[in-house]
Amino acid sequence: MLAVFVLVTLVFAIISGIGKTIAFGKILGTSTWDGNSSVSIIRNTNPPSILIWQTYPKRLIVLTLDSDLKLVIGDTWRGVKGVGEIFEKLSGAEARKVVASGIHVPITNYVYFEKDENRHRDNFEDEFRRFAAITTPLSILVYGVGDVDTDIARMDIIRLWWQVKSLSVDDIEIVDSTAMTENVALSGGQKVLGVDDVSMHALLSKYMENRKILESSQKVTIINASGVSGTGKLASDFVSAVGGTVESVEAADVVDVTSMIAEKSYTSTYLAKLFDCVITSGPINSRGSIRIVIGRDFAQKYF
């Protein structure tokens, strides 16, 4: 009888433990951040901003965007969207894709505050102090993220807190994008003041670089099989922005989905996640090289 009692007690303890683990897992969400790569977040602040956390070296960057500037989405004949309009009319998920396409840098997440809240870069330091407080993890677990729409899992927010808590407000780099502008000629001959995507890409790439990808030195070949011009260039810019080395961008017949042929490694795994595709084995040019075939799904996502 004692043995049966102990056994039943153990079974109930295990079931209870599993239940708590599942419940706790639901609260924390599914992690999408490996802790090594940079985190880039668009925010509907006033003015709109992009927040970037770089793990190596440890630094926090806030890039402000002029609401009056225009972003070229694909080629000029496909569309030009105002920065202010993007953040005002699109959801966080949609704006993340449009901004990434316009500045040719992958954006990992979004944080959208309530529209009636007045958030400006001048109060970012206070916001950072609150986030870096010792009580933040407990607050996130108990109360969540508050009146914020975001696709960042609570687990990743806590991991981000763990990395940034040692910084001070003096370590924050606030960058103004006002100088990074150019005249964009539209298909009808009209000119508008837009974001210089080349300068923006060069600036943000140094904050987006992943040290593990840089150290791997794996070569990447981009094959544009989407049937949409400019898609291969965008994919190439995404790879170079995170520290990858693109050997060439080639054209190919149209395929259905984006795919990757490579040996499994940190770089290939990271890029497969970035392009939302699976890694398959097959003939490659040289040992350690990566071949990414960009399909229609990628083009439809960003153009």
C-alpha cells in the first residue's frame, strides 16, 4: 500500500509538473532569437524609429525616420510609400515587411504602441531605464507587455533584458536619418524626397552584422527564380546586412518556393530562418558554400 501511495504521488507530481511547464511555456511563447544575432525592431514612435540591439559588440541603436520621406518598394513603378503613412495605416507585421524592403535590411520584429500614446525619442532614455530595471522580468511574466502590439515572445524580451541591463543611457546611440535622403524619380517623371536605401543599408549593416556569420566566411550564391526583377538584389542585401558574403546573384527559371542547398551550419541555419525556407543537401560549387534559390513566395512577401 505504501508503494502504491508513493507511485500515485509521483504520477500526480509528474502530471502537475508537465502541466505547469506547458502553462509556463504558453506564457513565455516560442523563442525566435538565438541570442547571437542582432535584433531589429520597428516602432510607431513619434517620429517612427528602428531599434537595433547588437550582441557583439554590445550596443543599442535607435534610428529615427522622417515621416515625410518616401520609401521605394521594389522598383519605382511598383510603388513609393510615405514613411508616416506606413506606420499609421499598416499593421506592425505589414510595416515590418515594407520597411525591410525599402531600406534593404531585414527587420526581425515590431513593437506598436497605442495610437493615443505620445512617445518621442526625447523620452527614450526614461523608457530604457524602466526596461533595464531589475523588476522587468517579473513584470513581464505577471502582466505581459502592457498596451503594446508586438511579435516578440516574452522569453525573448527577457533574454534581451538580460543582455541590455548592464548598459547605461550613455551607451545608447541615437542616429538621425535626415541626412540619408535622395530625390526619387517616379515613373511619371515626378520627383519626391525619399530614403537613400544605399546609405541606409551601409549604415545599418554595421549594426546588423552577426559575428558568427562573419567568422564562418561561407560564400553565398543568390539565384533569383521568382520572376520578379530586383528580388535577387534585395535577397543579396539581406545576406550582406547580417555579415554574409555574396559571391554572385544569378537569374533562373521561375520556381514555386524559396529553397536552400547547403551543408548544415550556423550560417545556413540562420539564413534559412531569415528566408523562411528549409535546408536541403545537393551539389554545391565548393565545400561550405550556400546556394539560396529565391522563389515567388519571397517576392510576394516583400514586393
